[in-house]
Amino acid sequence: MGRRVFTREFKLEAVKLVKDRGVSVSQVAKDLDIGPSVVGRWVRESLTDKAHAFPGRGQMKPDDAEIARLKRELAKTKAERDILKKTIGFFVKDPT
């Protein structure tokens, strides 16, 4: 049996049951046949950043996307620096 995947809408509805309707996390988990720790994590994630909670597969939160972009840029800059170091070493070689 594979890992279960839930849509963003499903997660938001489960969180809405807990936050808006006052149903306990354990009751929501029991009704939806999910572990209580999963529902609790969904509630915490929605509290930290509701607009970007549960981005889905292959999608990143804006902050994570910016970090990934900066890491790629840093790797490219380091590669360019290394090429320049080798080039300088080639031209500065001592002929003796």
C-alpha cells in the first residue's frame, strides 16, 4: 500500500473543521481516518502561513523558491570564479 496523498482543499477543509467549527483534532482525525499528528501538523502549517500552506507537489513556497534560486546563482558564480582562477594561473605561469 502506497503513501496517501491529500489535496490542498482536503487539508484546508480538515483545518477548517478544527479551527472554525471547534471539532477536536483527534475527532477530525478519526472521522477522516488519518493520524491525529497529521491533522495537528496541518493546523500548525495553516497557522504559520495560511496563504502559502500546502503548496502541493513540485511547488515551493515563495521563500523556498527564492532560496533555491540564490543557491543556483551562487553555484554558477563559484564556477565562474574557478574558471577565472585557472585562467589567471595560466597567464601568470613562471617561464623558468
